[in-house]
Amino acid sequence: MLSSAIKRSAVGIARRSVVSSSVGAVRTKVSLPDLDWDFGALEPHISGQINEIHYTKHHQTYVNGYNQAIEQAAEAKAKGEVKKTIELQKAINFHGGGYTNHCLFWKNLAPEKQGGGEPPAEDSEFAKRIVEQYGSLDNLKAITNGKLAGIQGSGWAFIVKNKENGGALDVITTANQDTVLGPFVPLVAIDAWEHAYYLQYQNVKADYFKAIWNVINWKEAEKRYLIN
């Protein structure tokens, strides 16, 4: 009797040790990125109140959700809980996508006094590619706005570089917090969720889509284009 109890205790300790070890392996948590500008720096195009709530509330929720889900999934996997591990993958994808997309979004924006809205130099490789494919930067913006307007519910629009198609540019939309993967390199990410614009633009989201180009950081987009 005593021997069996000791064995059960040893198994329990070993199992807890495996779980603890697995969870410890994922304790490198994600956190909010530093912003390159103050909340009010994108006004009048995007209000400081929107940026503050968007960053401190919504983006923080994705950070917290991802960190929690990744730890729970590691624990479930260590325990052999296959069904729970699969279920948690949905939360990892959603919150991980939300975290990633927003990190891209903040870097895509810059105050006008810091070059926001300033197009890439006409003789640059990036600008030439835009003209070659779309005729002009304005036409690329119009196409992107059209795809943004076509998003039903919440989602994102991305101007991407296709690494498997000679570096061709494309505009891709995703639902909810899905992000672009595979050969697609996101150059510009635009948030089409209501929390990104409603306090300022209410239900006229088309005005938000027009206004945001005034603070798009094309230098950042060009950097991503060239190094990827």
C-alpha cells in the first residue's frame, strides 16, 4: 500500500515537473511595442483619444490574450489534453494575429511633420514598382480603399509584396485578426475594425480610409519592400 502511494506520488511530481518545464519554456511573453510618436501626433487625421484607447486597451487585450493562451496550450500539451490544445489554437491565432497586425499598424503610421503621407521618392525601386503595376500611387490608394470598403464586419487590408512572384505588389484583405502569411510580406497594414475609427468618424468609415493616407509611413513600407 505504502509503496503504491509513493509511486503515485512520484508520478504526480514528475507530471507536474513536465508541465512546469513546458510552461516555463514559453514564458517569453510578448508586450506592447514602443510607439514612435505621441497619441495626439496623428491629429487631425486620427484623434489622440482613438490612438490611446486603441493602443492601451485593444492592443493590450491581444497581448494579454496571446500570452495567456500560449501558456495554457503548453500546459494542455504537456498533460496530453489534445482536444484542449486544439481549442486553444484558435485563441492563439486570433490574439497572435491581433498582436502582430497592430505592431505592423503602428509602425505604418507617422505624423505629417515626421514624413507621414509623404510618398516614396519617384526614382526609388519601390515607387517604380507601384507605377509599373498601378499607374500611380493614388490609384493604389484607391484600390486599397475599395477593398477596405468591401470588408464585411471587421478585418484588415494589407499592401503586400509577393516573394514568389518576382516581388509583385498586391492588396489583400483578411477577416477579423487574420494576418498575411507565406510568401506575402506586409508593407502597409490598415485596421478596418470599428475601434480604429468610430469615435471620430462614426459610421462613415470611408472618410477614415481616405484620411489615414495622410499619416501613412511610406518610408517604413519602402524599407520592408527592400529588405524582404
